Amino acid sequence: MAAQAGLSAPAPGPRGAPAFLPMAVSEAGPLKGTDAWQLDSPSVAEKQFSRCAVKLRALRADSGQLREELNLLFDQLLSENYNKTFYPNINIRPEDVCTLLQHASCLVPLSQEHLVIKLCQLIHHLLNQLKVIMDEQTLDVLVNYTADALKMCSTWTHSDVLLALSTVVYGNGPQCHQHLSDLLGEDGVLLLYSAPSQPNMELRRVALTCMANICLRIPGQPPLDDQYRSVCFRVFLKTLQSPRPPNTDELFYCMVIQAALKGLQCCLSGGKWKFGGGEELGSVLATLKRLMFQGAPGVNVEWPAVLYPAPLPQYEGPSAPKPAEPPKPSDPPKDAAAPGKASGNKKRKSRGKGKKTSAEESRGDDGEEDDREAVSALQKRGGREGGRGEGEALSKPSVTSLYPSWKRNSSDSEFSDSEGNAQSKLRLYHGRVRQGALHCLLAVVKGVEKRTLYGYWSSFIPDSPIGGPPPLTLLTIILKDTSPKVRACALQVLSAMLDGSRQFLAVAEDTVSPRTSYTPFSFSLATAVRELHRALSLALLAETAPQTLTQVIKCLAYLVANAPYHRLRPGLLSPLWKQMRPYVRHRDVNVRVSVLTLYGALVTTQAPLPEVQLLLRQPDSGSASGSFTPQDSALSWRQRDGVSSPSRTPVTPSQCSLHTHSPHVLRTPGEEDSSPPWLLQLCVSLVTQPREDQSDSEGMGTGGGAVLEPSPVRLEALQVMSHLVRGYFSLAQACLCEIGQVSARCLGETDPSIQLHGAKLLEELGTGIIQQYRAENNVPESSRVPMSQVVQFWSEVLSGPLNGALQNEQHPMLQTSACDTLSSILPQAFAQLPDKTQLMCITVLLGLTYSENYLVKTAAVRALGVYILFPCLREDVMFVADTANTILAALDDRSPNVRAKAAWSLGNLTDTLIVNMESVGVDFQEELSDMLLLKMLQAATRASADKDRVKSNAVRALGNLLHFLRQSQLTRSAFQRPLEDAVRALVKTVQSEATMKVRWNACYALGNAFRNPALPLDSALWSRDAFSALCHVVTSCKNFKVRIKSAAALAVPTHRGCYGDAERFSCVWHSLATALENSEDTNDFLEYRYSASLRHTLSQALLHLLSVSQPQDMPALGASLAGEEGRGIKEHLIRYIRAEEGGGEGAEGEKDTGGDSFNPQQRIGHLQQTLIRLQELKAEGEGGGEEERGKEVVVSFLEDLLKTCEELK
């Protein structure tokens, strides 16, 4: 791999080894006998190396024949082939190579320039082919030697010296920091030789390669210092932006550009963008976009120097409307048929390696493949322009327009054979430049923040309606470039841009055509999505290279996964769905896998999507309409005229089983509706049916000698089934038992990956059933899976191979998934399972909580947290106690994941305690051990100081436990300190800087605790802190949901005594009144949507305080209601009583919003009751007069409020 590429590539490439380092022409001699050496035993090279190493180590600098002996030894070492690609068993120790090179560098004086050249060639030869990782001493010695050679030796040696230096520094840039100032400083030799003013193209290329190798980052190694990386970045960018020097051969210039592109890629890879602001980014993007079209005939435009982010499309065009202006891309290129633009020979399918120069050997095999694939594609499909008839750039409205202008037949060429070969080589080098530019663009896309990159989308993805002047974009390359590798790179860039763009594309909408004088951004974005669909569909039809075809389909999958189809006009997915069907039986396994990935995206995106539902309901005959790939006749014979090969027979719908291959018959609409979806049948077939056509080398043998689909295909098919069950369960439920059989079969296999996906499919089935039976989903009983069938399904599953998966300690991931499967059993069905089956599930889960693997333990603890909510188990005190003890042990686990799930399960368990307290009563409370409750209270208090994801459920559990405790327990001394610690933990959490979810859970927990009438809220010291914390956050917290929860908590106490003295009651009242007055004050628009719910809860809390107020509270209430504050309160209360504002957002379905269900008439009734009660209050004590005056103000306020509300009815 690395050694092959390392023969002489102009720049570094994959990260395997010093692979792409260039080799000077002088090196070609010693390596020309590579083929002859392939017949030798690997031990010959090892013995030769050992002999030469011994002789070399024996030499001394004062030897008489030193020069001759060194010359001979170097020649012998250079003549050997140590390439591990050919000889993987070759065994030469790296330390021996390092010792030899160190000693040789001491023997060769810099005055002997011919020996210096040979030593430099040897350094490159050994380090590159043996993939040696040098120690620090060797690195320092060799960098010193080559750096000194660059200073002292003649210029004619510098090409070989730089070659050796580039090999030495490959991926070792950070370790060479003491030499970087000499190499990359202001007058550094690398900057001198890499400058655009350097006339020697070979020196310039090798210097750029050396800089690229310095910038290259090996995984696990620290990056190069930003100072030197920025220097290199500027050099690479300046090289790419500089025009070709006059009288410079185009081939050599292409090699320089390739080296600069590789260097730029090394600078950009492996981290975030660090090279300046928008101007620098726009400059890089403009340069890369120009190089994306290097050598493309017909592209004759003046490229902008900088691309600027803009919401409107920015298209390239001629610089000025001059009379002699070259044709625009939208015009038919007049030079397309001109002599000099045609290249390639239809009869010449390949070139011999002997015609390559040493400067192109490293990637020569790639280039030949490009040429061969381009020629074969030309012969097979007659060009790549089919279906692109909208006046696309580089096209011509004639028969020959099917051929891109650089793919014309050589019969149109006026070149001689030698000229044609030169043009073919130039085309190959241009293709490498385009490929390098796209690699750099991919690094930019991955390194720049998504939000920043969105502004440049219009420069790379067209967003204008079809019919306008076609821009030069990534789609142009995907549809028109001759090299399949370049097309694949463009597809990778487009995929990276689409990946994670869901939030950006969510704005797109074209359900209604714009009627304004301008095109809205949402419509432009929708047009871009449609253009992507159109172009990628054309690419799918035209593509023949399997690897590139795979990239096309993957790119479509990224598009489908991120586009908002529910906001677009229907019709985009149907053609794609039908177009993909023939490819599921493509001969290339990677294509088949990518097709299934695309189908998985189709059934996942915004599921359930009406258009996809219709596609899934279509009968299998919909595929017989003939949507086959035109270039692959191997696809069409399988289904032509309804005749299929035995190995490729499509699985037809059957009402009872998915495992049969019955002939296709016509069905009535009713029968079609009940038949399983075609995609589900296909996936079942791919997972279970033998593959008789064994064109793929992969496969899984069975006892009868048949071969199943390769594992990647089967895994992807199982993934698609899981997506289908999750998003379209109503269509898949007719095959519940059959899908269960497929899962059971997968669990019974030996491949852990297949077993894992089989378990995940079972989990999705169970989750789908649970969703159907949830009351809030309003699924009619007639549409649900019958309970008897659910019970039968789980009985078969739990008596099958799932038990083996649960006990498979060798594969913890499988055990984890099996635990998740157990937790997806419908509670009502679990209650109807045999007692021994229920006991088995509980016993297994309790046992797995002691697993040494944290994933298994996490899943088991979570499953117990699900089971504790089952109605048939929650009243079982023994099960509750066992589960509680297990959860308490897990809360002390060292894994934060285990602790987080344990806290969640503890929250569920305490929810169960509250349900049992309300439904069973005191009997259940008395049966539960006091010591167990105390342990849970203490454990939850400790957990409330853990990480936020543990804390959020720990405070929920604290609230439930404080609500559950009885009077007899609260009076025990053992509970006094834990009770105080628990409340103070909640108060601290409310006041903390934790995440908002944790804080609103803590507020809700305090409200939950206030529901316990046994808590001494009036006398306990901690109660003042609790009310004070809630009063503070209800007025000051930036998060409105936290305010809502705190206001609801303040309205929970049902008796006036719970609020303490008049001072505390007044504080609560003023806090709520202030919060109501400021309920619309926020700088965050996202919070503003909760303001109505906040006002609803605050109004309800204020009325609650009025309903429980006593005479001693009247002075403060009267003072508040008599002033400006009272007028504001009155306006909000009127809106609340008349139900002008709802409280749905803040309620979240919880019980702390009591009154949400009251209608206006009921609220008026409650208000009247409050008024009557206050009118009957009598002032007592010395302050009776003040209390009486306050009471009159309050009564008057309520009477006026009632009158206003009744008048507005």
C-alpha cells in the first residue's frame, strides 16, 4: 500500500507510511528490476541487507577505500526490493535500519556530492519501503544531515536531498521543531524553493512535498505548531493562486499544483479551521473551485478571486461583455468539436507501465484505471449526458452531445500518436489536480463550522429553477467529469455538505409557489433540493463504475435523510424509490448495501410520510414497469418479462408467510392493502434466502452448500426492517410473527453482528406495539395488534434463542440489546405471560445488574426501571424491595452511565410508590421497610450532587420520597437529619447553575414534597430556605420553564399554615406578583413561547393564595392590590378566568398545574367561593383595624374582578 505509492508520488497521501514521497529521476535505475526480484525468496533481501549492514558498520571514516566501498554498498542496498506489499513476510528490524542510516550519515562527507545523492536515495528507499518508524535520535541525525546538505551542497543535488528530507519528516513535523526555523523561517530553504518565483519546477515540487509531509498529522500525534502551519498554508495557497509561469511545461506545472493541493489538504485535515476569517475562507474556496474544473474543455470563464457568503446564488461568468468574449458555460461550446480538444482513443484500452516517467509512477496505476474506466464508460453508455437536455454547460444540441467534449472519439482528432499520448497524459494529470482540489474541499467542509459554510452553498450547489443559465457546481463534475475517481470525490464533498444539514434545509418550502416580486429563500432552498434530486438521478442512470455508483447512492441517502419532504411538493421520492429497485440485485455488494442504506433513509425521514406510505402499499408489480439501469444488462435479464432467475426471484407478497417465493398474481385492492410491503419482503429475502448466484466472493455457507447474502447486505437489510417497523408499524404489523421468526433465526446464528441486529429488530417490534397501546396516541382498538397475538408473540420470543443472547457473556453488546428487548414488552401482555416466564425475565435482569460490563449493567438497571412501572408488578412489595436494593447498589457504580440509568430507575420506582400510596393506601406504605426508604432517601441525596444527568432524576426521586414518607417515619430520629439533608439538596439544586432541566425538576420535586401533609412546613427550619429559593427563581430565572415549575410549587400547599407567618406569606405573594408583571420580559425568543403558560400558572397561584389567606395577611394583600401592582394583576386575572391564555406548555402533563382543566364558569365559581370566605373573615387582635381595611380592599378587588368577568361573558 504505502510502499507502492511511495515510489515517486509528488505529494503525501494516505496516512499509512511515507508513501507519496517523490523520487528523483536518478532513482529510476536501481529500481527498474523490480519484477525480476519478485521471484526471489524474501530471505534474499534480508540476507543482503544484513551483509551490507555488517560491512557498512565496519567501515571507518579514515578507511583508504571508503568512497569505493560506500559506493558499492549503497548500490547493493538500492538494488534490493524491500516492498512489503510484495514481500509481507520480510523481517528487517527498524532499529537496524536506523543504526545503518545513522552510521552511513557519519561516513559520507558533504563534499562527496555523488555519495550524498546515493545516501539520500537510500534514506528514501529504506524508510519508504520498510515503513520504518524512526526513533528520536535517528530523526534528529537525518534531519541535521539533510539540512546541512541543503546549505553546503550544490544546487543540482538538492532535489535528491529534499526527497530524503521529505521522507524523514513524513508525519514527524512536530518532532522536528528545533529545525523548523531553518526550514520554514523567513529565509528558510523550503520557502526559497517553494516560492512561485522558483524557476526549477522539480525543486519547487519536491520542496512543496517536503512542506506537506511536515504538516501531515499522524493519528495520535500532536499537530504542527500553528505558527509553522500558517506559514505552510500561505505558501500552498499562494502556489495555487499563482498563474503558470511562461515557458513551463503543463505536465510539470500540474505536478507542482498536486503537491500544493496535498499540502493544503494536510494543513486543513484533522481539526477546525484556523486560518483567518471569511476573506481567507472565501479565497480558499474560490481557488479550489477553479481547480475543480482544471483542464475541463469548454470551461472558459474568469473565476472570482474570493467567494463571499450570500443568500443569493453567485454564479461564475465572463468578466466583462467584450466583443471577443469566450462562450458562456450555458452556450454550446464551440471548441467542443475543434481539433485539439479531442483526446482518448477508443481502441486503446490501457497503456503499458513502461511508458511512465518516474515522476508519475506512484499513482500511475490510478491513472491507468481512470483512463480504462473512462474509455469503457464511453463504449458502454455512449457518454454521460443522457437526460441532461436543459442546456447544461459543456453540452451541445446534437447527436454528439451525448459525449462530453473531452471524451470524443479519436477519429475526430488531428493528433499524431505521440501527440495523442501526450494529450492523454495531460488529461490524466488534470484529473489528478481536480481530484486533489476536491480532497481539499472535503477537508474544508469537515473543518469549517456548518453554519459558516451554509453561506457558500450557492457556489457549489445550484439553487435556481431549471432553465436558467447553468452554473458550474459540484453537480457539473458529478455528471460530466470523465474520471470516476473525480466524480466519486465530488460526491463525497456533496455528501459531507449534506450531512448534518437538516436544520438548515428545514427552512425549504415550495408547497405554494411564491407570488412576490422576489424569490424567498425558502423557495430557493427547495429548488436546490429538487435540483439535487434531478442531477443525482441522472448520475445514477449514467454511472457504471461500481465505486462511484456507490457514492451516488450514498449521497442520495444523505439528501433524503436531511431534506424536509413534508414541506415540499410530493413527487420527489416516488421516482427515486422506483429507480432504486433494480439496484438491490446489483452484482457489486457495496452497491447493494448502499441501496439498502438509501431505502433505510427513505423510511426514516419524517416518518410516517404520506408519499412513502403510498409507495410501501404499492404491490410488487410496480417494479415490473422497467426502471432498470440502462448500462447494466446483467440487471435486466433477472426480471425481464416476468421471468426471473431462481437466485434473484423477487419475494412476492403472501398473506401468511414472508419466506415463500410464490408466483406473482393479481390482487384485489383489499388484498393488496393486507399484503406486506414490498420492501419488507425484500429485506426478509435478503436476510433468510440463499443466494444461488455466487458472483460475490463473500457469503455465509449453510449446511446444504447454499450461500446467503454477504454479511454487510444482511445487516443493512435488518437495519431497514428496524427503520420500517419504527416508522411504519401499522404496515408492518400484519407480519408480526414472520418478522419475529426472522429475528429468532438471526439470534440463532453464530455471527454476533447478525444476532445483535436481530435483537434490535425485536426491540423495535416491542416498542411499536407499546406505542399502539398508549392512550395518548388514540389508535383505534381495531387497528392495534390483538392482545392475544402480542402474548403469543412474546411467548415464542422468550422461549426461543433470546435466552441464549441474554446469557452470552462473550458478547456484551448482544446482552445489552437483549436486555433492551426485554424492556420493550407491552405491560398488559407481560401480565398474561405464564408465571415462570415472568419470573425468568425478572431473575435474568436482576442477575445481569451484577455484570462486570457497564453496558450490560446499564441496560439491566434500565429494564428494571421499566418493569417497576408495570401494573402487575408494582404492587408486589418483594419485587419493589429487590429492585430498590439493586438500584441502590448501581447508584454507587463507578460508571456515570450506570449511575445515570440507576437514578432514572429510582425515579420510576418512587413514581410507583406514589401510585401505590394513592391506589393501595396505607397498607402498602406499612409493608415497605422503613430502613429501605431511609437508604433510598440517603442515596438520592448523594446522587443529587453527582453529574447533571444523574442529578436530574435524583431530585425527582427525592421529591417523590418526601411525598411518600408517613408521619410515623418523619417523627423518628433516624429520619430527621436525612430529611433535612434531602430538602437542602433540593434547595441547593434550585439555586445552582446546573442545567435548566435539573433546576425545573428540583422545583417540581419541592412542589411534590409540599403535597405531604405530614411535613412540618410551618415550623421546620429548612422550610424557610425552600420558600425563599422558589421565590427567588420565580422572579429572576431566565428560563421560563423553571419559573413555571417554581410558581406551581408555591401554589401546592393546601393550608395557610404551610406558608408560615404573615411575612413569609407576603414574600410569596409579592414574588408571584412581580413575576406576573415581568412575564413578558425576555431577550430569548425561544423562552417567549412559554410566557402565556407562565402567566397562566402565576395567575392560578395568586388566586390560590387569596383562597387560603387569613386576616393577618390582609394588610399586605390590600396594599398590593390597591396600587399599580393591583391593576396589572387584575388584567392578568381577567384573562386567566376567561381562559384567554392556556397553560399547556408549562404543564407537560404533570399534576402540578391543578386547575388547567377548569373552564371559565368553574373558575368564576371558585372565585365566588373565595370572595364569600373572605367576606366572612373577622379581624382579631390589636391590628384589627388595619386588617379590616386590608380586607375591604381585597374584597372590593374581587367583587370588581367578578363583575368585570361576568360583563365580558
